[in-house]
Amino acid sequence: MEIDIYFDPVCPWCFIGKRRLERALAQRPEQNPTVRWRTFQLNPEMPQEGMERSHYLTMKFGIGKRARYLYENIRKVGTSVGIEFAFDKISRTPNTIQAHRLIRYSNGMPQSDAVIERLFVRYFVEGRPIDNTDALIQIAVEAGLNENDATTYLLKNENLMEVRQEDSAAKQLGILGVPCFIIYNQFPLSGAQEPEAFFPIVEIASQEVSEATT
């Protein structure tokens, strides 16, 4: 089974979606999918240096209690899947283009999932940056990637155009929010769905692929 996941590492629902997908796959160990993490920037116009989080939330939600209410709900949902969101530790909202470069670099490697996990944990649990080169090198090393190779890659602009094109292509496909899971390159499932939501679409996709192969 192949699963393409369009996401952004600053999207809390994407972190929740990852956990719920893991729970679904744990109940279907025979599937053993190939997972590819795809680029989707929630804030493509974000300045390269990022933005003060308080300013970002005001721009996004306005002045008032709306942001606090929404993030409190996310925090509660996160707790239910084992994520201890610490939104109060986050001081800046980053531009994620460089993080997506690291993700693209790790795709296809055994350490790919660990890279995604470290990005999420570092940002949402530890409240630490995920956009500067030093931070991304540390994430790569903690995930088990070769430090010299990862450093050489991150210090260049390799795959920058491809990452931007993938983000653009996702939006041209009609993907307007994340996470978005694409099963077998044709069956979409949008949102941080409960584990049970994956089962019917996986079974339908598997059956159609099997019949097409036959």
C-alpha cells in the first residue's frame, strides 16, 4: 500500500493525524505501507525569518478569545492520542520551506518517520525552532541521518524549486487543508480522521488495485 501525506509541520492537526494513522496501521499490520510525506505550506507568504506567534494569531484569528478556544480544543484532542501540546512555549511561527527540504531529503530513507516526528515534537512539545539550518541539522542527526551528508544538503538550495512546485501542485489538485492522505495515488482522505476512518478506504483501494492488476 502507498500513502502520500500532504502536511505542514506547523499544523497541529497533522501531528494528530500522524498519530491516528499510526493507530490505524497498528490494527492492520499486514498492510505495511510505503509512506511519502508531501509538501503543503499553510503560510506560503510567511516571511523567511518567520513571525512573532502572537502577531500571527492576531492576523489569523483576530483579537479575542477565538484562538485560545481553538487551541485548547486541539490540546485536549492531542492528549487523547498521546501528544502534550505546549503552545505557550512557541514564540514564533516559522516559514517551513527549509523544513520541507529536509523532509524531501529524507523521503525513502528508513529515518523518514523519525525526521517527521522530531519536527513535530521539537515545535509543538518543546517550543523550539524548526526553520534555521542549525536546528534542522540537529533534527537530522537526532533522527539518525548522517550529519555530514545532511549538513552539506541543507547548506545548499537543493530541491528548493521542487518543494515549491509540490506545494503549488497540491493546491492545483484542490487540496486546501491538511492533513490530506492519498491512498494508492487516487483515493483521498482529508483531515485528522479517527483510525477507523482509514479502514474502508484502504479496503476499497486494495480491492480496486488488486482487480486492476489481475
